[in-house]
Amino acid sequence: MKFRNMALAVAASALMSGGAAKAEELALVAGSIGKDISELRMQLDAFEKETGHTVKLVEMPASTTDQFGQYRLWLSAGNADVDVYRTDVIWAPQLATNFVDLSEAMKDEIPKHNPSIIQSQTVDGKLVAFPMYTDAPALYYRSDLLEKYGKEPPKTWAELTETAKEIQDKEREAGNGQMNGFVFQGAPYEGLTCDALEWVASNGGGQIVSPDGEITINNEKAAAAIDMAKGWVGTIAPEGVLSYKEEEARGVWQTGNAVFMRNWPYAYALSAGDDSAVKGKFDVTPLPAGEGGKSAACLGGWNLAVSKYSEHQEAAIELVKFLGSQEAQKERAMNSSRLPTIPALYEDPEIAEAQPIVAAWGDVVENAVPRPSAATKKQYNEVSKEFWTAVNETLSGRGSAADNLDQLEKRLRRLKRSAWE
């Protein structure tokens, strides 16, 4: 797909701002999941053609935990080799001091974007990263199998558990010994924090840490939600789910060996690809509700930040504006089901035709549950690690959820005293 009017928009932007005096060589760092890198490279090629700049794309691991660790090393060393970082929605408070304030450069673009997403990237009045796309997960389900066995998409986790077990067992009896009821992200990393927060919040268990900084995770409803998930391991989910990240879950699902999958919208376009065993056989629905009566989807998303150590800041800002533009977001939505941060794009008929999940997901994004990065400030990564460790221990059968959450609260209290108060 061509970029249509994007090239004109960027060229005009460069002229109005004075543009760069000469062609610059930039380095952009980004993680890889799904078609991330090939998609991004195509857009960088278009940017290079229109501006004369060149961009080296430095590929990072898919694990956001590993990415963050590497970013922090480079930034603490004042590394001038990287000009633009693609950043997770939760990293702004932790890395803000290392990034350029984009408020003035993006003042004409900011009003187009979801205000809450802009606010999530604003620290002490400074816009430290500019939105590229947002994220909120879905429950993927095999529509052909649900129809075969006379089932509806589950509205609650209890319904999912029952339906997954019934269809899994019947498919195995029919000869498909590889069929699993449900796959999700159970490995000890940031993805498990997202999954578990959805279980807890939908069950009425609240947050890990409340918006005002209070530790709230150690409660009966939170423990019940995590114990519920523990019951899936080895029954409707394979034992190996304890090491699954997004791509491992997608691998099982896309080969046709799962009834349900929890994953982000990027998996929609891939699942509909010609090489997918589930092409034409699946659909998506909001994540199930728990005893709390509401579905909870964790807010994700990726942004672009300019390093204050960059020697090419003007050209780097030009690149950020290009990749965060309405035209670039539209192309990502149509090609890879990436969710835009620009509300108007959820009404775009071309996007709705190309990727139905995008048009259907506007309300889910609006009501997504944020992780407590703002409340815990620079300690968020440590807080999240303690949480995902406690959850993974429970899923693995090493202690009950109640005992592990009790120990988690004690560890979080020590972190709170030393850091985020």
C-alpha cells in the first residue's frame, strides 16, 4: 500500500519548520513481535525517500522486560548512537529525564490523539514520547468449533473454563490430541502482569497499587482470580503455558491447536494470513468478566521518544512526527491491525473493511485498565516484577495465591518506603 498523502504532509511539515539543514543518519531502536520490523522498515524507507535522511533500525528482543533493561543501560551511559527509542506505554515515568520534551514540536498534532494516551506520556508537564499505536487485548476464539458444538463466545471466565474444557476434550476424543482449550501469557515477564491484572480487575480485586499509591493487591478477590487461573494450567491450558509469551501462545493458536487465546490485536492480521491454519475460522470478543461483573483489558501501546543525547534531534523529531502521523497510523491499522491513538481513525471505512477488529475496538481502548506506572513512578518495573513473580509462583503450584500475595505486599511495602513515596 502506498502512503498516499503522507509524503506531502511530511514534506510540508519540514518546509514549515525549516527542515533539517542536511541529510542526517539516524538510529531507531524497536522490539520485534509479529510483523513489527518489516512493517516499520517499509515506513522508514518512505521517510528516507521523502526527506533524504537515512535510518538504521536496531532490532531488540520481543520481551519488553529485556528491551527496558537494554534501554536503561544505554540511556544511563548517555549513548549518543541511538536517536529515537520506541517505548512501551508504561516507561514514561521511568525514562523521562533522558528524553526531549516534544510538547512544542507536536503542538499541532497533539489535539488529534486520545487525551488519556497523551497524558500517559506526559511527565511533569513534558511530553516525553509521542504515540505510535495503542493496544488492548482480545479473546480470540475458534468460531467454527463453537458453532460445531453449539456454544456462544463466553461472557465470563467461568463460561470460558467450561466451554474450553468441553471442546478440548471432544476434539481430543475425535483424534486431535494436540488441541488445547486456552492459551495465554504465563511466563514470568511483563506480559504476565498484563494478563493477571485483567483477571484481578475483572474479578473486583482492584489494582496492584491504587492511583494514589496505596498497595491494594493483597485481597480475597485478587487471590481468587489468580487461583482461578492456576486451575487452568494442566487442564485447559498446557503445562508449557508457564513459559509462553505472546508469540508462543500465537504459535499454538495459529497452528489450530487452541480453542481460545488471549492476545493483542497484532495477532488478528497474522491469524488471518494465508499461512494460518485458523484463517476464516476465528473471531474476537472482549475478554471475559469475573465475579466483579466487568471485562478488563490491560492498556498497552507503543510510543516514540527522542534521546536527549542524540546529536540529530531535529531530524529525529521529524521522524517521530512522520511515524505518529494519521497516515502512518492508518497504514499500520490496515496492514497489521495496530490500534490507532487517533479517535477519528476508528470511524474510517477503509480500516473497518481491511481489519474489522480495529473498528470494533474503540470502546475497549477507551475503557482499558492502565498498569500502575504513574503511581509507582521509577519503581514500576520492580513492582511489576514482584507481581508477575508472585503470580507465576502460584500458577506453578508453589504456594497459594493468598500466601503469595501476602508476601508480595510485604515486598512492595519495602519498595514503597525506599522509593515511590
